[in-house]
Amino acid sequence: ALRPHKKGRRKTLGTSNKKLNIEQDTTTVPVDTSTEHVKELEDEILKLRIENAYLKEVRRLRLEEEALLKKQRESSTASGENSN
């Protein structure tokens, strides 16, 4: 006759639980896509940093070669002036 009284809130109807589950599913999907997007962006950053370092090195070598050629031209013109 006397049943123990359950403490706490009553469970809501099944329809509202379904809505809650749907909301939880939709919130986990954007999190997954955002972490995936962050990973893609990090990969792109790494590639761009590598490319940037490569281009800087190519530029440094080109400038070094130009300076060397300029120095050789100056020395060849200076030696040509002395022979005249």
C-alpha cells in the first residue's frame, strides 16, 4: 500500500527527450567539423611556413649570387681600366 516516494524531478515525456537528443547530436557535429577545420588550417599553416622558408632561402641565394656577379664585374672593369 505504501510505496517509497522517489526523490527528484519527474522524467519528461519521450518527445522532449528526442528533441534533446537531436540537439545534442547537432552540437557534436559542428564540434567535429570545427576540430577538423582547425586541423586543416594547422596543416595549411605548416605548408605555408615551409614554402615561406624555401622562398626566403631562394631569395637569399639569388641576392648572394647577384652580389658575387656584381663584385666580379666591378673587378673585371677595374682591371680593364688599369690595362688601358
